[in-house]
Amino acid sequence: SIELSQLEKKAIQRLRILKLDDIDSLFSLRFSGKERLWGIRQGNIFRILWWDPEHEVCLSHKKHT
């Protein structure tokens, strides 16, 4: 899970448009080095929000660099 505070501004704006900015965190499923699927987990259901082929929703920073 990823807290909303770690998301890029455009992603947070998109959540506001979808009226989902009241959630605490999103979940990211990694498919390759960059490709991610983002969504909300509700019990055993993963509700897909968007596809992120270039890993732009939540930028990661390499450790020790």
C-alpha cells in the first residue's frame, strides 16, 4: 500500500475528480520495472483505478544514491 501523501500531484488531483481523495492509501501492483496497476482494496476485491505504464503516479527514489 502507498499513502496518498507519497503520490504525485496529478494523481491526487485525479483522485479528487473521482471523489476518492478521502481514502488513506492506494495499492500498487508491479508488472515490470516500470509498469504498475493502481487501485483500492476493499476486502478481497481490488478495484482498479488506473494503469501506470511509466511509473509516474508515485515516483520511487533509489536508496543510498
